[in-house]
Amino acid sequence: MAELRRMTDRCALFAVACLALAGAGVHAATPASIEGRWLTDDRKGVVAIAACGTKVCGRIVQVLDRGPGVPSADVHNPNARLRGRPLVGLLTLWGFRRDGDSWEGGRAYDPKSGKSYRSTLAVERDGSLKVTGCVLIICESRYWTRYR
């Protein structure tokens, strides 16, 4: 009887260990959040990404480039009426929804060129944010890092 009890105890411990490992695997597979502050790839700005209703968007919260000739407004916007908008507070990412490990269906606006691109976002294994912008079938990715 004592031997049966020891076997039962071992089986119970094994089952608990298996459940704990399975739970850890599920937790590790959950995609990292993209919400927070991100330093752009050129290290010239900080974008805050947060929920905007049921989707995700990002706004410039800080311009780090303070050199001469650096605009403080959206001077390259193709719409002349919008060229006076300040860069700080400018919506640069919008319309993203989670799709598995990435965020799809959004647009990214580049205030340096005044162009917007069909875009996807994904947190890489190293913690960086992969921002991919596409025109037709040509895509290019940039990698942002978490800011503070």
C-alpha cells in the first residue's frame, strides 16, 4: 500500500510539473505588447504607441534632433494646409490591429518625406519593434527600440 501511495504521489508531482511547463509555454508564446514609447531607427524621435479605440496608433511625443534647419512642423506634408502642424503630437501610425504575432492593416506616415505607407508592426525576439512600410510590392523595414 505504501508503494502505491509513493507511485501516486510521483504521478501527481509529474502531472503538476507538466502543467506548469505547459503554462509557461503558453505564456512565452504570447506576443509582446507594442504599446509604449519607441525610439525611431535614426534616433531622432520618440513615438508613443497606444490603443486608439479598437486599434493601435502612434504619435510623436518627442523630437530629439535639435540641429540647425530641423523643422518643428510637418513641413513636408503634401497638403499645404497641414504643413504648420507641430511634429510633437503628430499621428504617425494608425489603424493597426493584432493578427497573431504582428499588427496589420495600418499606415505609417513619414514626416521627413510627407508620405504614408501601408505598414505592419512586430516585436522581434530581441525586443526591437520591426516597422515595415510598403509601396505596391516593395517593402522596407526599420527597427525601433524601447525608450525608457
